[in-house]
Amino acid sequence: MTICREWSLVKLQDPERHIRPLYCRSWGCEVCAPRRRTGLMAKAAAGNPSRFITLTVNPRIGENPDARLLLLANAWRNTCKRIKRRWPDKPFSYLAIVESTKAGEPHLHILWRGPYVPQKFLSDCMAELIESPIVDIRKIKGLKEVIRYVAKYVTKNPHHFGTGKRYWSSQDWEPKADTTDDGEPKAEPAWQVMREDVFTLVWRWSHEGFAARKEGNDGIYAIFIEQPP
């Protein structure tokens, strides 16, 4: 794995050259973690959820917290299948975010867009699937509440248990866009990786007759190289 921003993404498109840093996208990176948190908050808001659902796990099942997260995630996916069977004509979508309790146990914060599902139905499903009937469900009052809710649990980063994901969503959670979870444009086929950082490339190409012009609010995210007339 490269160190964050040591390499670059470059698109050579005569007479222009575009460069942007290649980020590591690690939640443990002091540069990328804030970007990923911001991207996750944007992803949460883009889904336009109508309810918050919190699922807990019974600490008496599974060998350890890592195993319990996998059981919890699988139980939620099976619960979604039951919801589809129970309400086949009512589509739904969700974004699930993992958090750790003070005791180090996983639980899921789910942003839900879809039909009303009774708390008892969810509780019964979870009790049957993994003996974890404690379920909380609340109606969302507006977009600001979504942002506050996600910020509360994402400030310290979604927790990572073993091989489990920090968060995931249904495929149709948000409108399709040509961006990553961080809000960055997705790399197109024309983009290629170069093992030099942005500033080295700018310096080198400036000595080859190119003029550099920064683009983007942060002055680093995108640097555009154009050949002077």
C-alpha cells in the first residue's frame, strides 16, 4: 500500500494534463479520515431516510465481538428479506453504520427509507435470528436531524470489527453519481497511476514547458496542467 498522496492520478490528454493526489482512503489516516467522514455524511443525507433503526447484539452469542458483528450483519440482511416478503409492493433502501458500545460490542445504526415497519416485527426477527430482541426505531424529522445523527456516530469513525465492514448500503440507497464515498470524482479509464507526488510532477512538467493552474477550493485536490500557447 502506498503512503497517502505519495503517488498521483494523472490523465494525459493533449494538450492538457490533469493531476490529483492518490489518497490511501484509510480510516486511520489523519488526511483521509476527515474526508471519509464527510463523504459518509453526504451519503447518509443523499439517501433521504425516513427513520433511524438501531439493532443490538446479544453478548452471549458468538465467540467474540468480531464474530458477533458478522452474526448481526447477517441477521439484518435476513430481516430485510423477510420485510420484502411481508411487504412485496413497498420498496425500501438503507445505510447501515457500525458502532462499538462502551463494552466493546457491535451494534448497527441504520438509516431507513421505505415503508413503516413495526418495532415488534423487527424485534421478533432479531430475537429469532440471533436472540437479540432489543431494537429501537425512530422517525426522522428532517435533513438536519440526519446530519446530526450521523455526525454523532461518525465523528470517531465507524468501528471496525475483524473482517466486517464499517458501513454498507443497499444498491439503490442514493442516486447514481460519478463520485466515490469521499465525494471525489471516480477514476476514469483514462486516468493512470504515477509513482510521484503531485508537486514533483508539477515541478518536473513546468520545466518541460507546461504551466500549472490550481483548481478546486482546497488548492490540492485538483491541479490542472496546460500547455501554454
